[in-house]
Amino acid sequence: MGNNRNAIIIGAGIGGLSTSIRLALQGYKVTVFEKNSHAGGRCGHFEKEGHRFDTGATFLMMPEVYRSTYASFGKEMTSELDLHQSDPIYRVKFNNGIDIKFTPDLSDLQRQLENIEPGSYNKFLKLLHQGHKAYKQAMKHVIDHNYTSYFDKDMLRQIIILFRFHAFSNHYRFISRKFRNEALRDLFTFREGPMSYASSVTLDMPRIM
Ligand SMILES: Cc1cc2nc3c(=O)[nH]c(=O)nc-3n(C[C@H](O)[C@H](O)[C@H](O)COP(=O)(O)OP(=O)(O)OC[C@H]3O[C@@H](n4cnc5c(N)ncnc54)[C@H](O)[C@@H]3O)c2cc1C
């Protein structure tokens, strides 16, 4: 396809790089402009005094998007990247002694949550289920949708979906209706500003690579 077509990408973050790959595969001659001396954008890190600090992304979220980008140029994500499941995924310590290891081991998580607030584990599972449903719907009808006009014919359906999944409501208020314990409310929202219950939260993450 059109070898004389040019594309200019501003920014070598994960978005710019993925778009560049896909355009190059369609035959575009792609030039990427990046203001920093390195690529990666917010997927960066620095090391100080033996500690590694992520400046942005830590977890591999939406792996299917990365998988499909790798697949678009004939590679398999898992053979290209050295990926490890981290356990715990992260750990949040509250200054009143509550210490939660957010682990993929559901029976361990159940024990921890039930110790803090009886009944909270089932509420957490329900939340997970709702979140998964919202994610699937949003991917299908909103994220993967190509917007070519302000008056897109699917706009009404998309707005209804966003309302149905509480996209316009206050997340902290939404979570507070489910959990009474302040630490759990903070855990499930990571809300900004002073925590009402814990004045400090430590994220203690294992290195995954
Ligand atoms: C604290 C934090 C934690 C996060 N945690 C996660 C996580 O755990 N998992 C996850 O999946 N996502 C996470 N994210 C989100 C994820 O990092 C971003 O969604 C993703 O990196 C965005 O990629 P991007 O390419 O769209 O933008 P960016 O990464 O912001 O890239 C934009 C690039 O454009 C460059 N640029 C901007 N303006 C110009 C210009 N005028 N000329 C040239 N270059 C320019 C910038 O220097 C940058 O390199 C986190 C983000 C933050 C901030």
C-alpha cells in the first residue's frame, strides 16, 4: 500500500509507538518526534539509593491490547517480554496497623478482607464482576469505537453505557456505599488528598522483571 504516504507522530510514549508500528505496517513512512532524550513517556523509572521508582505505569494492564500490537507484526508478546506474575501485586500499609497485601491468591485475600470487615470479600467479588462487565462494554462500544463526527450515531448508546456503569459518579461515594471500613474505602479508590483514616499509605511492590 502507498509507500509515499508519510505520517508524523508526536511523542514516543506507548501510544505513539503502538500507532507508529501499526501505521508502518500499513505502508506509511513514519517519523516520531520525542521531546525527551528517551522513549517510553510515562512508562519510565529512575533509581535512587538502591530503590527503583516508577514514574508512571507499574502494572501490565489491558494485556490483550499489547498482545494484539505484537501480533500485528507477527510476534508473540509472551515470548518477547519477560513477564512475571507478582504476588502480592501490591501492599498497602495504613498507619493504624492495617496492612493489606493485594494478592491474586483469592483465599488469602478473603482472609485479609474478612478480618477487616466481615462480608467485605463478597462485596469485593461483586465489584470485580461489575468492573469486568463495565470494562468489556466500554472496550466494545466506547474505546474501540472510531469517532469520526461529533454527531456519531452511536453516541446515545455510549452515553447510556457510561451512565449504567457509573462513569459520571463520584467513585469514592460509590465505594463508600459498599464498604464501611475507611481503610477498605481508601484501598479500593486510591483517592487523592488526605486519607481520612490513614495519613500515609505505602506501596510496597515486588520487582517484576
Ligand atoms: C503515576 C501513574 C501510574 C500509572 N500506572 C499505570 C499502570 O500501573 N498500568 C498501566 O497500564 N498504566 C498506568 N498508567 C497509565 C500509563 O502510564 C499511560 O496511560 C501511558 O503511559 C500513556 O501513554 P501515552 O503514549 O498515551 O502518553 P505518554 O506516556 O504521556 O507519552 C507522551 C509522549 O509524548 C512526548 N511529548 C509530549 N509533547 C510533546 C511534544 N510537543 N513534542 C515531542 N514530544 C512530546 C512526551 O515526552 C512523552 O514521551 C499510569 C500513569 C501514571 C501517571
